[in-house]
Amino acid sequence: SRYEYVKQFELDDSALPGTWMVVRIDGRGFHGFTDMHKFEKPNDLRAIHLMNRAALEVVRNIRDIIIAYGQSDEYSFVLPASSTLYSRRISKITSTIVSLFASNYTMHWAEYFPDTKLLVPPCFDARLVCYPTQKTLRDYLSWRQADCHINNLYNTSFWAIVHSGKTEQEAEERLRGTFSKDKNEILFSDFNINYNTLEAVYRKGSVIIRQETEVKSVSQKSGEEVVRLRRLPAVLHDDIISNEFWKEHPELLVSSQEYE
Amino acid sequence: SRYEYVKQFELDDSALPGTWMVVRIDGRGFHGFTDMHKFEKPNDLRAIHLMNRAALEVVRNIRDIIIAYGQSDEYSFVLPASSTLYSRRISKITSTIVSLFASNYTMHWAEYFPDTKLLVPPCFDARLVCYPTQKTLRDYLSWRQADCHINNLYNTSFWAIVHSGKTEQEAEERLRGTFSKDKNEILFSDFNINYNTLEAVYRKGSVIIRQETEVKSVSQKSGEEVVRLRRLPAVLHDDIISNEFWKEHPELLVSSQEYE
Amino acid sequence: SRYEYVKQFELDDSALPGTWMVVRIDGRGFHGFTDMHKFEKPNDLRAIHLMNRAALEVVRNIRDIIIAYGQSDEYSFVLPASSTLYSRRISKITSTIVSLFASNYTMHWAEYFPDTKLLVPPCFDARLVCYPTQKTLRDYLSWRQADCHINNLYNTSFWAIVHSGKTEQEAEERLRGTFSKDKNEILFSDFNINYNTLEAVYRKGSVIIRQETEVKSVSQKSGEEVVRLRRLPAVLHDDIISNEFWKEHPELLVSSQEYE
Amino acid sequence: SRYEYVKQFELDDSALPGTWMVVRIDGRGFHGFTDMHKFEKPNDLRAIHLMNRAALEVVRNIRDIIIAYGQSDEYSFVLPASSTLYSRRISKITSTIVSLFASNYTMHWAEYFPDTKLLVPPCFDARLVCYPTQKTLRDYLSWRQADCHINNLYNTSFWAIVHSGKTEQEAEERLRGTFSKDKNEILFSDFNINYNTLEAVYRKGSVIIRQETEVKSVSQKSGEEVVRLRRLPAVLHDDIISNEFWKEHPELLVSSQEYE
Ligand SMILES: Nc1nc2c(ncn2[C@H]2C[C@H](O)[C@@H](COP(=O)(O)OP(=O)(O)OP(=O)(O)O)O2)c(=O)[nH]1
Ligand SMILES: Nc1nc2c(ncn2[C@H]2C[C@H](O)[C@@H](COP(=O)(O)OP(=O)(O)OP(=O)(O)O)O2)c(=O)[nH]1
Ligand SMILES: Nc1nc2c(ncn2[C@H]2C[C@H](O)[C@@H](COP(=O)(O)OP(=O)(O)OP(=O)(O)O)O2)c(=O)[nH]1
Ligand SMILES: Nc1nc2c(ncn2[C@H]2C[C@H](O)[C@@H](COP(=O)(O)OP(=O)(O)OP(=O)(O)O)O2)c(=O)[nH]1
Ligand SMILES: O=P(O)(O)OP(=O)(O)OP(=O)(O)O
Ligand SMILES: O=P(O)(O)OP(=O)(O)OP(=O)(O)O
Ligand SMILES: O=P(O)(O)OP(=O)(O)OP(=O)(O)O
Ligand SMILES: O=P(O)(O)OP(=O)(O)OP(=O)(O)O
Ligand SMILES: [Mg+2]
Ligand SMILES: [Mg+2]
Ligand SMILES: [Mg+2]
Ligand SMILES: [Mg+2]
Ligand SMILES: [Mg+2]
Ligand SMILES: [Mg+2]
Ligand SMILES: [Mg+2]
Ligand SMILES: [Mg+2]
Ligand SMILES: [Mg+2]
Ligand SMILES: [Mg+2]
Ligand SMILES: [Mg+2]
Ligand SMILES: [Mg+2]
């Protein structure tokens, strides 16, 4: 039609080739959303499991995603430097991932919150950031996991103080200006909590990678049960800051070797 | 932390000021999705109503959206040239709209498809396109409505032929190379259908604008019922190509007058 | 060769269609450059003529440029919304204009500064800015001409005070906090200068447009002199803020009418 | 002024941090330019020296440039991944480099072409391309040097044939479909030219790096001559494809180690 010229106003928004692409989604106004749905404080395990489930479905769906990391109301999905998903078009990649995440979160809500009605549709913002090297990618993931640690240590201390009978304002004042070691100390001496033995899911957040998994199926021919190895996404709570994790999963970084 | 430098890799992606911003979302792989959920052909009214509902919720939520237009598996949301939503950051605007749409579509599915289980999470891509003037914006909307017309005339003819007992291949051959007037003629002489009298929702798609609406409420003081006028989003099936619509709703284009 | 893949790292940088493109160049470190070459203060007419000459050659060379405006060490070149020069690639357009300007400035230096050796190669930065409408384009040009006025009124007052025997510091103090009308008053009462009668080239800067010009040539056939009208770039010192100029040159804005 | 809002239309165009930035300039229409100024074929040494001089001045001026490579009518300037020149703003960097190059080319023309008047101002386009890793940067430079080799081998063969009395068309036909080794063979058997012993400046192009150089000066105190080492840009004709060059100049790649 004579209107088709308007298609030309769509500009190319390809991401720089040879760079890692990270899509980070983050809950919009989850301060209010978590309140409204009475999430437990500081961490609601149902909420964490729902976030992980939505992310798992995204990773199942988008085959190029090599690793994902989530904490609080956010999740980061990593595409390798060699990915050519949607010709690396930023809007396509970002919108596909964020809308998949949102609809999965909504669809699976009732499984994880069987007693809580979903009152408003969850919404997430998303952005795509390029990282040029393995080092900068790892630093990105370390940044998010360090953020998880800092916030969780604070929140754990804060709610321990509050649950012990103080007001939120008193808890805030008690923690103002403290360093990590101070909070560890407070937790230990005042509440007998050894922070480092808390469950890793809270301290480390959640990591999704594709792992060799034994999958049982029944052979159609023989009727016998066969066990095959398949690479399936799984949720871990590992430390991804230290080198150990990356040595254990060398395939994660191999993908960008053609550029480095 | 020492990792925070990675935040700098997020580049500014602001849209050009003074331009209309259009976010178009489009169902990902809806050829398969509509098949899987047995959508009626050529148009499933439940599906249209669900799309409109999801869009309506988006418009309710994002106050800057001034008009939206939907057809098939797509919806376009228009932000005026003067909008400063999220400082006009493209990723923020696009991701917020598309994830809201996706979660609303999922959340309200059962209301519109009470007898059909949602088998897979719906996914939508999204892009933001800038249009510099009222004319180019109107041409954009005309482009989408003309597309609706062309596809719907074709699909209506196609399925009329098929439902009359022909194969899909025969229907395709019958229509190959035909012009609009030929299809109108086929519909009229072979099936006694006057295309122009088909319901506007199919021929024109759906338009959402904010309309003065009488809202009744009970005064807390007097206990009497009061009627107030509020601008609430409503779904229309008007022709938005011709001037008439725009003359009836002069407020739509007024918003960009400071730039033109 | 096996290295050609690196060409893919060149990303598309097209300017939004349907928008006016303005390339503004500005002398790099001209504070020092003008000092070093002993430019007269506040305005050196040789320098202005050289700037205009370089700009004129750019306009002669790049046929899409419809109007240009210069003052101080800067020049703005305007391409109409309908221009498809270099497929609207920002880097191509910007670099071509700025390098043409720089080499012309250098090449013609000796014509305008016959007694001053060019000591260092002149350098200019450049940027391309899109303006979506006639109004925003005109406001852009008004911005630059208003800037010319403000600076020139200040500089004229400043140097008048200095030339009357005060130190630069005294002049600065005398002008601190003054408004336009105060400076006009100072010029008039202290120095008997009516600012508005100063030459327009200083007060208004320089405008280049293509004007119908009588060009004489000798017919090869008849040997007779023929006069033809051609549109040739010419330098004016008009006010481009008020409507008058644009009414006199309606062809300037006509070019974008297909979009507005 | 009330027009200042137009400044907001300047969008941020920063290059991705942590990536090498390469600005490549290329003569505009140098097919015609070299003809008009009767450049020798296939290579005019005066032209090469002038290109190198202009590039040298650019490197002297822009301290962040770490290496530059030139051949034919083009030059590439490399800024390290860690560079923060002009906050990595693409337009600023590109326009500054290209205009410096153009004005230097013009200014020094007469030194290198004492008998040839500069008839038209030279013009260069420029683009900035980001390379995420040392490997991709090296592949970029290899791409340009391989291009130099391919073109020079072709041109050397072509003009040898032409100078031997054939037409240009005959030369073209003779070379059509030949591989490198064929052209080497033609040169050797027909013209007794061993291509590999031709001067490196033609075969390899020109490389500029900063080298420790002994600089003599007279001490102001003692009046004695002192020799100091300074890093000054120098022109080489080395092979930059093989590893040797990079091993000899480890400082070139060190600069990006913080990211890799
Ligand atoms: N109670 C509770 N709150 C949580 C949990 N996980 C996340 N939240 C809350 C804590 C924060 O208020 C919020 C996440 O902080 P953000 O910085 O993302 O802010 P918010 O989403 O409110 O605003 P935004 O739209 O992202 O700018 O979500 C949880 O497991 N339990
Ligand atoms: N049966 C039926 N199908 C519909 C209806 N509305 C849309 N569709 C189908 C027709 C098309 O196959 C599809 C929309 O076409 P698209 O060009 O968007 O393709 P699709 O979504 O498959 O792929 P994409 O991911 O957008 O490239 O949705 C409906 O009301 N009924
Ligand atoms: N004496 C004299 N100076 C002039 C004349 N025209 C321009 N200039 C000087 C005044 C300013 O110092 C300078 C222009 O100011 P800018 O803001 O462009 O600063 P400058 O070029 O030094 O730095 P930049 O690289 O643009 O950030 O040029 C003139 O006709 N005579
Ligand atoms: N005779 C002669 N010609 C040369 C020499 N160096 C470069 N050239 C010419 C050969 C080519 O025609 C031209 C460079 O080719 P380009 O692909 O850059 O094309 P050109 O500059 O004409 O067009 P462009 O504006 O870059 O698209 O310059 C030289 O030393 N001697
Ligand atoms: O933590 P981020 O990256 O979301 O940063 P922010 O401070 O929330 O800012 P924004 O979401 O507006 O980018
Ligand atoms: O109709 P559109 O705009 O979605 O265009 P397309 O041909 O589907 O292409 P894409 O979705 O890949 O932009
Ligand atoms: O006057 P401009 O546009 O050059 O603005 P500036 O303040 O000089 O800044 P820059 O040249 O760094 O954009
Ligand atoms: O060789 P290049 O990179 O200049 O590529 P090109 O084919 O000349 O194209 P353009 O100069 O238009 O980018
Ligand atoms: Mg945020
Ligand atoms: Mg949030
Ligand atoms: Mg958050
Ligand atoms: Mg599509
Ligand atoms: Mg679709
Ligand atoms: Mg569609
Ligand atoms: Mg400046
Ligand atoms: Mg300047
Ligand atoms: Mg200036
Ligand atoms: Mg080129
Ligand atoms: Mg060239
Ligand atoms: Mg070239």
C-alpha cells in the first residue's frame, strides 16, 4: 500500500558482533508487588522458586542462552559472543525474553502461590548490555552476585533485629554504617545465626546452566527402559565469582574463544 | 563493589525528542499458537477480545499512551511526541509495555477461553519506532489498518471457499492474482456475502482511545449517586485512515503541536 | 580473505527518515588558534570571510545542503527531511562535510590571511543532529543566531571597554550581571555606539542559501553573450529568527512538506 | 534563550567501553583525485609520503592513538580499549581525526607535490568501528594489510603489462581469474620482477607506532648536548599480520589487558 514507506522508519539496532549479550530483566515496582502479595521477608522461597521456574522456561525456549543468574526480582540471561539469535537485533532479543518471562511468571503463579491470588499482572523491564570479553562478562555476573550478597546480608540482619521486637527504624539505625563483618557479628552474637551456614539459595542467588542429565525413557522398539544423557537446564546456587565454578564448566566460556 | 564498573557498559538508548513513539508488539509464532489452541478461522472473536483486554490494561497502566491499534496478533501503542516516559529510554518503554501485555494476556486467558487450557506461555516481540510528524504517524496507523483490511478480505474469501467444500489449495488458486474488487465480487456472487456489512471488528481491527465516560459512584457524604465524567480507555472499531476520525478526536494530535 | 568477517563490526548508523539533518562543525580549541594567529577582537573580518568561503565550498559540493548558518568558529549545514544523501548514514555525512570544510579552510587560508602564516592545521569537531519538524529546525537555527547575538553584544561591549583603557578584569566586572538593554545602553552612552547599526555580519552571522543568480556566458554557437538564471549559493546576513526570512524563501521549508 | 531546548536533540553516541576503537578514513572519489593530479601508477611515492605525513601529525596530536595503518587512500587509527578520549563519543572522535587529517593533507601538499598545484580540496569519509578483543583488532589490521597486498599485487602486474605495450583491456583480460601465485609467476617470467623484493612500502603499506627515539637537545644549564629517550611516532613498513610484530611491540596490546 501507499503507506508502506513507514516501515523504513524502523532502524537497525544490532548488537556489536563478538560481544557477550546480557539481557537483564527486573520486576517493575516489586516493592509494592511483594507487599501486596504478602511475600515473606526478607526472602520468600515461593517467590524465588517462581522466578527460577520462569527463567528455566526462558532458557528451555531460547536455546542460545548459555547461563542465567537470578536474585531478588531480577534475572540475567547470557547469550554467547558467537550468538546470531535474531541477527543480534536488540529489540527482538530483549522483548522476546522479557515477554516469555512475564507470561511464564503469570502462568505458573498458582503452582508456587497456591493460596495467594495474583492481584495484578507482573511487569518487568529489560535491557540488553554487551560485554566485550570473558573478563567483563564474569565481572558482570560477579557484580550481580555481590549485590545479592550485600542485600541479603543486610536484609537478614534487618529482619532478625525487627523480629526480635525492635521497630524498623531501630533496626535501620542499628545497621547504619556497619560493614559486612559487623553484620556477621551481630547475627552471630545477638541471634546465634552463622550467616555462612544459611542456605545458599539466599546467599548466592540462583544460577541456571545446561547440565548433562540422565533422562530415562522407554524404547518404543524393545519396550525397555533406556537412559540417555541430555543437556538440560538446571538450577544451582553456586558461587560464580570465584574461578572454581568456571573451571568446572569450561564449556561456558569456550563459546567466545573464536574472538579472544 | 569492585565490579560496579560494568554498569557503564549500559549505553544510553533514548528516542529522539519531539517524535511520536510507537511500540508494536506481535505474537511470536502465532501461526502455531493459534493452531494449537484451535482458534476459529479466519477470526476468533475470543482471541480478539483477549487481545483487546490485554491492550486495554496496558493503556490503563501506562498513562502516556494516547491511542492503540490492534489486529491479528499485533498491537501498536502510541506515545505522543511530548512524552517523557522513562526519559524516553527505548528499552525501558518497550520492555515494560510488552511484558505488561504478555502477563495480561496470560492472566485473562481463562476469561476469554473458558474451555481451552493455555498450553504454552504466549510470547510477543516488540519494537519502538519513532515518527517525526503527525502525518507520518497517521500513515503508520493507516499502514496497519490497511494491512488488516487486505488480510481480512483475503482470509474471509479463502475460508468461505474452503467452508464451501473446496480444498485449501483450490481456494489459494482461486484467489491467486485477484484484486480487492475481485474478492468482493467472489464473496458477493458465490456466497452472498456483502463484505462491507461484515462486522467492523473484523474489517477495521480495534482502536483504543481515552473517552469521556460517565462514571457513577455513590457519594460518601450524602449517600447519593453521583455521575462524573472521566477519560477512560475504550475499544472502538473505527476507520482511522480517513480524516473523519481525527477530526472527531482533535485531542489526539494536539499533543504534538508544540513541535509542529 | 579470512579476515573479511571484521567488516561486519561496522554497525548501521542511519539517521531517522523524515527528519531534518543538521551537521554542526565547531573549531577545536579556537580560543588558542585565534590567539596564535592574532585574530582581531572581538571579530576578525578575514576570519569570518574565510569561514564563509569554506562553507560556501561545502554547499557547492554537497548538493543536498539547503541552508547553512555560521558564526564565531562554527557552521551548521542543513539537509532536508527528504534527503537520502549516503542513505542518511550519519558517519558518512558528518565526516564528508567536516573534512571538506577543514581542507577548504586550509586551502584558502592564504587568500584571506595573506600576511599571516598558518601555523597549525585547523581542526573541527562535527555532530549530526536530527530535527523532526520545521518548527524544531527553525528553533535550532534561531538558537544559533541568538547565541551569535548574545556573544557579539557581550564581546563588542567588552572590547569597547578594554580599548577605552580598562583592564580585561575591569571590563568583565563592569558587564557582570547586565542584561542586553544594559549593554546597549553602555555602548551608546559611554562609546556612542548604536549597536543596532553595527554591520549585520557581526550581529547576525552568515547565512548561505541557493539564490537565483544571473550568470553570463558566451554562447558557443552564436558567440553572443547569454544571461541565464542559476541557483547559486550566496552569503547573506539576514535575520533568520523572524518569519520574514522564511516567507521570502518558501522553497526552504517546502522540501519537508511530504512529511508534515 | 527559549530556543535552548533544541540542544536536547543531540543524542549520546558513546562507543561501547572496553572495546578497541578504530577510525578508518578513506579518500572520497580518489579515483578522480589521483587522476586529476596525475599520480603515478600503480603507486605514487609522493602521495604515500603525504598520507603518512598527515597521519603522523594526527598521531602526534591525538595522544591516545596507539597504532595507525595506511595504504592506498585510506588510514586506520586505533584507540585502545581503555581510552576515554572525549568520553568515547563517536562523532567527536571521528570528526576530530578526519578533519585533522584533511587539513594536514592540504597544508603539507606542496612539500610532497612541489610541482603539482592542489586543484580541489581533498575530502575523506570516516567511520568508527569497535572491536571487542585483541584478536578481532588484529584481524581488522590483517584485513587492511591483506587488502593492500591483494591490490598491490594486482596493480603491479596490471601496470607492468600495460607499460610493456598492451592496452588496459588486454591487461585486465590477462589477469582475470588469476590467483596470487599466477601473478607472481607472470611478474617473474614476463617482466623479471621478483614481487617479494619490491619495496615494503608498496607491499605492506605503512604502520605508525610510537617508538623509543633518541632525541638530542642542548641543556639550558650546562650548554652541553644531552640525549634523551622519547616515545615518538615513526613510520614502518612491517608485516603486521604475523605474530612477530606483536611480540616485538608488546606494549601495543598490553593496554587492553584490564579487560581480557
Ligand atoms: N518481601 C520480599 N520482598 C522481595 C523479595 N524479593 C524482592 N523483593 C522486593 C524487595 C525490593 O523492594 C524489590 C526489588 O527492588 P528494586 O530495586 O527492583 O525496586 P522495585 O522493583 O520496587 O522498583 P523498580 O521498578 O525496579 O525500579 O523487591 C522477597 O523474596 N521477599
Ligand atoms: N485462526 C486464527 N489465526 C489467527 C488469528 N489471528 C491471528 N492469527 C494467526 C494468523 C497468522 O498465522 C498469525 C499471525 O501472523 P504473523 O505474521 O505474526 O506470524 P507468526 O506470529 O506465526 O510469526 P512471527 O513470530 O510473528 O514471525 O496468527 C485468528 O483470529 N484466528
Ligand atoms: N579574536 C577572535 N576570536 C574569535 C573569533 N571568532 C571566534 N573566536 C574565538 C572566541 C572563542 O575563544 C573561540 C570559540 O569558542 P568555543 O566555545 O568554540 O571554544 P574553543 O574553540 O576554544 O574550544 P572547543 O574546542 O570548541 O571546545 O573562538 C574572532 O573573529 N576573533
Ligand atoms: N595512480 C594512483 N592511484 C592511487 C594511488 N593510491 C590510491 N589510488 C587510487 C586508486 C583508486 O582509484 C582510489 C582508491 O579507491 P577507493 O575504493 O577508495 O575509491 P574512491 O576513492 O575513488 O571512491 P570512494 O569515495 O572511496 O568510494 O585511489 C596511487 O598511489 N596512485
Ligand atoms: O539497578 P538498575 O540497573 O536497574 O539501575 P537503576 O538504578 O534501577 O536504574 P534504571 O532501572 O532506571 O536503569
Ligand atoms: O511485519 P513485521 O514488522 O514484523 O516485519 P517482519 O517481516 O515480520 O520482520 P521482523 O519481525 O523480523 O522485523
Ligand atoms: O556548544 P556545544 O554544542 O559545542 O556544546 P559544548 O558545551 O561545547 O560541548 P561538546 O562540544 O563537548 O558537545
Ligand atoms: O571499503 P569500505 O569499507 O569503504 O566499503 P565500501 O564498499 O567502500 O562502502 P562504504 O564506503 O559505502 O561504506
Ligand atoms: Mg531498575
Ligand atoms: Mg524491581
Ligand atoms: Mg531489582
Ligand atoms: Mg515480525
Ligand atoms: Mg506474529
Ligand atoms: Mg503478526
Ligand atoms: Mg563544543
Ligand atoms: Mg570551538
Ligand atoms: Mg564555538
Ligand atoms: Mg568506501
Ligand atoms: Mg576512496
Ligand atoms: Mg580506498
